[in-house]
Amino acid sequence: MELLTHMTHEIRNPLTAIKGFLYVFAKTTLTQRQTDMLESIKGSSEMLLRTLNDTLDAAKMENSELKINAEPFQPYTTLNQVVESMSYSAAKKQLNLSYNFKGEQEATVIGDDFRLKQVLVNLLSNAIKYTNEGSVTINAELLLGETNTLQVDVADTGKGISADQQANLFSKYYQTSSAKGQVGTGLGLFICKQLVEMQGGKISVKSSPEAGSTFSFYIPYKK
């Protein structure tokens, strides 16, 4: 764990520098070919950083070192920030990305907004990656009561997932047949499950081949 933490620090620093230079280059006059190359480098950098973070989080979970924070935040705003950050990825594939929220948009709850973002980023990234045409829709509802429960559904019009693959979907290192051969650790959905359950919630999936997929989770928050 000590070696992994040190390695993560050593890799994250140059990655941050790379992303900084990419930002500077993007502000200059570029040809379309250079712009496309820049986007490819940016995507690779983000994928490497995400893989690094997933690996570190998985290691922390194994050592019971990953903590859930309790700070006030607004679920509507947090989810909206994630959707906006993923809009470009959806637009590049000409997918319609929509966000629907039921409940009080100004409502504040006590919980870990960073971990909520992490779960949604993983689910949205997968939905966009494995959907070639159509749409990705986020439906969220905040139910206020004794506990403030946030329900989120991420639905796509992708190829779908067979029943036998769904059984192992949230297992560590598992990749579906459509994901094999692509860059990734197979840790994303495993981490989502762990993070949701650590906060007292539950995550599930409904899907069938050629009919899209819907990943659903809920998290109860304190007032």
C-alpha cells in the first residue's frame, strides 16, 4: 500500500503537468488534425488518471482505509456538474445526453459529494463508451423524509448486457465481452458498488441484449 501510494503520487504529478500543457496548447491556433490529436492525448491522460485512482481506491478498500466524508452539499448541483463535464464526450459520439431531476433542487444533505460524483462518472463513462447511437439519460429523484434518499438511474440505448454477464458485472476485475480488448482495469463497477454500499445504499442493473441498459442506485443521506 505504501509503494502504491508513492507510485500514485509520482505518476499524478507529471500527468497534472501534461494536462496543464494541453490546456495551454488548446488556446493556440491549431489545425483540425492537431485539435484531434490534442483531444486524443487528453483522453488518454484522463483514462490513465482514472485507472490510477481506481487502483488506489481498490487498494484502500482492501485495507479498510477508504473513508466516506460527511459534508453539506446539494445533490442536484453535484449531479449537474458531472453531466456537464461529460457532455462533450457524448457530443463527440452524437449521443443525446439528458438530465432529469425530481425534488427540491436547492435541498442540502449531509454526505460525500465527491464519492457521488465518482459513482456517476463511472456509470456515465461506461454508458457513453458502449452506446454507439441514441441517447444516455440520467433520471434522479431526491426523496426528503427521515432520511434524504437520492435515487439515480442511468439509462442508455447501447447493445445491452446478457443475463449471465450481469451476474458478475460488479465483481473485481470483471469485464464484459464487449469491453475486452479495450483500455480499463475492470474496477469501475466494483468500486461503484463498494462506494454505494459504504454509504448505506444499493446498486443494480437491468439490461438485455440489443435493448440498452439501466444502472440504478440509491444512497440515503442525513439531513
